[in-house]
Amino acid sequence: MRNIKNYEAQLTALNSKRTALKAKKVRQLGELVVATGADALDANVVAGILLAAMGALDPERKESWHAKGAAFFQGRNKKSRNAIAFDDSGTEPSSNGHQPR
């Protein structure tokens, strides 16, 4: 005899998994903000930076940011563990590493 699938139980399980994945993503983003030191910034500033980054996704800049992010997560660059100042163009300042005020 053929078993009848319980679609409602499967949907409930998938929905539960989706909710858990969303919560994990939010937690990881929060951990990233703290790890980079961006938690010292106002939430509006962080949102503005992210919006500016999304508007400036040319391939060269995106590749540069990708490399810096990979170095941060791999811990290769100890300086990247600190908050890195970026100028308005999204590139790291060439001076002593601090953005002028």
C-alpha cells in the first residue's frame, strides 16, 4: 500500500527552517558589525554607508571590497580586524590609515 505524504508537516518543517536561517543571518550580520567596529557608528550612518556601497557596485570596486572582506574573515590582515576608515569613494585612505575629520 502506498504511503500518503504529509505535506502540511513538510511545509511546517520548511517554514521553521527558513525562520531559523533568517535569525542566523541577522545574528551573523550583527556579529559582523561588532567585529568590524561599526557598532561605534550611529545606525543611520551604517545604513547610509551600506546604501552608498550598493549604489557603487562597479566590478573593480566590488573586487577590491571582496578581497578586503576575505582578508578580514581569514584573519590575514590584523589591521582589517580594526575599523578601517574609507573615504567617500569607498577606497582605503592612502595616508596613515585615518580619515581626516
